[in-house]
Amino acid sequence: MAKNDNGNNNEKVNVSILNDTILEHQKQARTDHMQYLDDMEIINSDIQDRVIERMKAYTPENFTKSDVLKALSHDICTPSDFEALLSPAAGFFLEDIAKKARKAKERYFGNSINIFTPLYLANYCENYCIYCGFNCYNKINRAKLNPDQIKKEMEHIAASGLEEVLLLTGESRKASDVEYIGQACRIARQYFKVVGLEVYPLNSDEYNYLHRCGADYVTVFQETYNSDKYETLHLKGHKRVFPYRFNTQERAVIGGMRGVGFAALLGLDDFRKDALATGYHAYLIQKKYPHAEIALSCPRLRPIINNDKINPMDVHEAQLLQVVCAYRIFMPFASITISTRECARVRDNMIKIAATKISAGVSVGIGEHLGDETKKGDEQFEISDTRSVDEVYNAIIELRLWPVMSDYIYV
């Protein structure tokens, strides 16, 4: 088609493409987000129903100051106490909550702080999540590391002294299939004592395969536990199916993974309800599988391409601290990670009080650990704490805490 002087033909083509995209989104929107697809494993579990029922019944504003004081007086934090500690009324007692959280952290973790770094293997994605920098309609530079590039990145990371790595991909089975992830795990095991995964949800047999390849734990963000809001944010792809994502941690444990991590992206919906659901979800998994190591993350929504389309709900620093401390009191044995989405000041404060794990030397682009000149693909989101491994290590020492690269010994 020839282009005329005013470019109208190009405009018609662009409008046609836009209309096709809108029609596809409308078709996807009619797909039941609670319905499993044919390739998705269904497990026999009532945990989702129990979590959602409790979250829907939770009215944070109903809790009083006396409820919070009662919760703080208990040696063992019950789910009802956890609800009180997340309520607005608890904001009046944040210092007392922080003291109790710090005491719990010191009792079960001493002064140790684990350090790790993420390694993004690929940023291809088949989902349309409107808040995510990787979503399939965003015009970003896509890339995928090959085995030689993965090895070079890992050699560079290991040279920093780190002994734990978290492997991440965009959610695309086509671009990053299970065999590719397994190969990355086998390479990682040559350089690291602990290997974590943050990839698209899998079936239990696939988790078993990746565990045999060297993976130790799996982290999955539910994003929001409000299934109605979830539907409006996830318009295309496997991630649209709410229950399959919800049951990921349980399938991972069934598949043999040693540990599982939980998180909601605070700010997508009511952060108090999402925090309650996250903690209660982890609590029920721990009850059902007491051998599983439990981890929690506390990410807040950070600037991304489509921020203006989702009307994020602000979560302030004091509220984030409240959530982290409530997690620590409710789940005293759980590892708690504070993300590089937060600035150095906030992260250092969190590890003094309640968090036990922190990333360092973080690069969220594809192939970025060796330097900007080797970068191959764009980032998922903006980070705030850009400190190197040495800088984070020394900051932990200055806080009179003890940096730990790995607390596992393999024989």
C-alpha cells in the first residue's frame, strides 16, 4: 500500500491494528478468569476458598485500639490478631508493633541478614497485565540469554561473593520453556549454593523436574487476592487464570521444592486485605506442609509504563512498615525480603526491624550484570536501591547485623 503525502494510509493501518487488538481483549475479557485451561493441573485443596473467605470477611476499620493492644499482648499471634495488626487502628501503635517484630526477628534469626541477587534470563511474555513493564503489548527490547551468556553472568555474580541467585523470566512458555529453565538451574548449581525461581506457574511434575535440576525454592506474586480486581488487570494469557496462579506454591511443594515464597503487589488493590490474604495463605501452607520453608516479600507498586491506567493505591512507608512487622509477628519463622523497589534508607530500616533478606548488586535488565554495554533487554520496573554487593554488605555491618551469603551446606 503506497503512502500518500499526509500519511492517511498508515493511519488506517494503525487504526485497523488497534481495532483488532481491542477485539482480542474483549474476547479475552469474556474468558472466565476462574476457569482452568486444559494444560493446567488441578489439585485437591481448600486453601484458596479459606483465604478468600477470610479476606472478604475482613473489615479493617472495625478493629479498635483495644483489639490491637490485645493482639500485642499475646505470645502467639492468631489470624484474628494478625487482622488487628494490619488495621488502621494499629497505626497508632506502630512503634510498639515494631518493637515486638524486632524481638521476634532476633529470637529466631539472630542478627543475620541473607543476601542474594536476581538474574533475569528473559523478558518475553505472553500475558497482558496492564501494570507490568513486560506485558506482551509494551514496546520494549525483548531478549533471552543463551547458555553461554547465562554462564558468564553467573560467573560475574559469583565473583562478588554471592552464594544465592534468583532466576527470573517473563511468562512465556514458548520463549522460556521448562527445559530452558532447567538448563539455567543446572548452570546455576555450579556457582551457587541456593537457587530460587520466579517464573510462570507450573504443574507439580514440572516443579519436580526443576527441583532435580537444582532449584531450591519458588516465589510467585499473586499480585492481588481480589479476584474481581485481578480480572480487570490480567486481560490475556495463562496469568489470567486466578486459581491456577493461587495454587502455585502448593504445587511447588508437592513437586518437591524445599521452600515457597508469597507476595501481593501492594497498591494494586486494598493493601490491608491483600496483606491479610498473603499472610494467611502462607500460614495455611505452613500448617498443611510443616516441612516447607516459607518466605514473604513486600513489594509496593513502582513506576512502570502503564501506571496511569491502573489508578494505583498509594501505600506509604509507615504502612509498608506496618505490613512487614505484622508479617513478622504472625509468621515468626518466615523469611521476609525487602525489595530494591524501595530506597536504601527504607531497606536498611526494614532489616533492622523485621526483614531478614535483602538483594544486592541488582540488575533487572536482560544481560545487565556485566555492564550496560552488555545489556540485551529492557527492565520490568525501576529500582530504587542500586547499591553493589559490597555496599550492601558493608551497610549491614554498619547496622551491627551479620551478612550471610548462604545458610546451607551441601555434602
